[in-house]
Amino acid sequence: MQKRIIRKLDLEMLLSRVEPHPNPKPDIEQYTIPADVAAAMLHFAAYTNGDIVGKSVLDLGCGTGRLALGAAFLGAKSVVGVDVDIMAIKKAFENALKIGLEKKVDWLASDVDVVCGNFDTVVQNPPYGIQTARADRKFLEKALEVGKTIYSLHKSQRKSVALYRMLKASPQGFVAVTPDRFLERFIEKRGRKIKGIYAMIMSIPHMFNFHTKRKHEFIVDLYVIDG
């Protein structure tokens, strides 16, 4: 178990070494979570809420491993990363070797449907439903099934300039906001409680032919859910 508090900057620097997918597929929205967003999310989960250090952690749709490896670095008791793409899992394993965490994370190349068991904490950056409507619901459903506490990112409908400026100025990297009504009903219908929702800025670089900008910034909401 991690005995000392790791600085968010040190966590972000480590996560910046985690390489993205070498050949991402747009149809399943294989965008690597930015290191700063992953670090803010995990640091908050670990040291504000006590949900990482010494806990069993599951990363659904882990991609090349940023959230899973960050949780392991912070001192999770056990970590499992799951992704349907074998190439992503291979790169995640290579990333684990590169940063010396190969013995700290188990990787599973599989659809999230097969995941079973119970985990203290689920962390996830699922597809946002840009290519396939509500693609994130499948991941959230599974997280609610197997996780005691869940940290799940979802694309926000908020387009407030004031909120964007607040986020740019926030030292934490996030601002508390109100829930999306559909997601709120989806979660509460399954007997779970939203502990908090936090807006964050997600930045995606130019990756595919249909991208017209060098990078695209938009707001995502981090849902923290308890049983």
C-alpha cells in the first residue's frame, strides 16, 4: 500500500509516459484520456475520497492503460484493466513494462459484458456516444453492477463560457455541477446514489481525417457514484 501522498504533478508526469493507441478506431471512439484529466480524476478519488489506495480497482474500457496504471501507481491493492481491443491491451502491457508496473495490473482482452465479481472502485472513460448513440450506457450499467464506488466520465451538454473560464482557472482541474437528468434517472433507477458531479475539460488531438482542428476541447462530467 502507498504510504506517502503522491503529488498530482508527479502522477501526471508518469501518466504522460503512457503511450496512446498506435492505430485507434474512430467507430469505437478510441481516444486516450489526457494525462492531466486522468491525474486529476485519480488524485481526487485517492486522496479526497479514499477510493484508490489499498482498494481493488477495475478500469472498464482501459485502452492503453492510463487510469489502470495510475491507480496502481497510487497504491491500489489490485487493478484489472479490460478492453475489447487486443491491440490496446498489448500496448497497455507494454506501457506497464515501461514504467515498472507490470506486476501491479492484470489485463483482460474482452467485452465488458463478461466482467463479473465485486470491486471497491471502478474508474472509466467510456465511449461518449458520438459515433454510436449512448455507447456509454453499456459501460455504466456494468460499472453499477460490479463496483461499490464508481468514477465515470461522460460528455457534457454544457456549453457555458463562464463554466469554461472557471475550469481553466481551477487549480483542481474540475468544478462541481448538477447532473444530467437522464443519467440521474438511469443511476437512481438502479438503486445507486450520485455522490457528486464534476465538470472537466477534455482535450483531444487531431487523430482522424474528419478532424478539422489541431485539437478539440470540450467539457466532460465526472460522475462519482456510491451504493
